[in-house]
Amino acid sequence: MTVRVVVVDDETLVRAGFRVLIESENDFQVVGEAADGAQAVKLIRELRPDVALMDIRMPGINGIEAIRMLLGGQSPVPVHVLVLTTFDLDEYVFEALRAGAAGFLLKDTPPARLIDAVRVIAAGESLLSPGVTRRLIETYVRRPGYPGPVTGTLDGVTGRERDVLGLIARGLSNSEVAVELYLTVGTVKTHVSHLLAKLGARDRAQLVIAAYECGLAGPAHR
């Protein structure tokens, strides 16, 4: 099956580079390009691609607002959004993941890594690089303007589910969580499914955000 991709970036050369790279794969196709958030929302709603590579800083409607418009509301578009960012945009990555982005990559990511990421996102998985994710989010929550933990959002979550959530926030895979907690992988998957439902999370990326917002993870929980 061909993976249909839309590339969103306000720099023409960046879009051209991503197009060439993506279309070097026989099962990938770039079906459209957008230079800002407004164009992206319109194009993605029309074309319904599998994956959108989304820049954050763009004129007019930025990437975060575009993600909210596409994935929120009464009629969300079934697209998997992969955010493109740099290390100096920590708070924007946090907001993008909370808005529903499936993951993120740094703009200097090696080509092979980008291709792998598109495949992962297209398959409906979240792309969470454990070390990078922790660095970005922990930097954000240490900032003076961070509102602090959200209380009450873990109501109904069992003790074992809290254990699983804490390990997910540390970047552990299901198999690694299973080893850590002496569970089967199937049991861990069940716990993850329950967490997604109870916390209203779209995917694993939003579970990480929930863990940080609830104070279950963060610099003090290393």
C-alpha cells in the first residue's frame, strides 16, 4: 500500500528536499505541499493523506494551530502528524504532542531515520525517542511559566496502571515495561489500552504528556 504524504514547511527548499527523499521510496508518495498552516489544513482536509510532516513556526496559522484544527473538533481528519522541530522549541513540541501530533523529529534527522519515522507514523504508532522526549518535556516543565501538575486527571487509574504510565513516560517500550514489572507483553498492552481510554489520550505520545501534567513523571522521577 502506498503511504500518501503531505509536506508542510514555509521554506521551499526544505519542502523540496523532503519530497525528493520521501519519493525515493517506492511505497511513498508526496501528494501535496503547503507553506503555512492555513494551506496545510485546507490541503489535508481535501487530500486525506496518511501522514503530514508539519513544521511549527510558519506565518499566519502555525503548525500547532493547524494540528488542533485538523485533529480536534467534531470532525477530526484521520491523518498522522509528524512534527518537525529544533531543540530550541521545547514548549512548542509539548503543545504539539498535547494537540494530537503522533511524534516529532529534529530537522537535522538523518534521511534513513526520517523514512523509518514516516513508516512508524503511517502504521498508527507514536514516535517517541526516549532521551529526546524526556529532555524536551522536562526542560519545559522546569520553566517558570509552567502551570504545574493537573490534579484529578488520574482518577480511576489503578495502581498498576500508574506504574505502567510512569514507565511509558520514561520512554520504555511495551516489552521493556513487561520486564520491569514482571508482566507479559499482552498484559502491558491491555494496561496501555485502559490508560488511553481512561485518560482520553489519542496515542502513546499523549500518555507521556498526561504523566508529566499529572506529576507522575518529571525531573524528580528520574
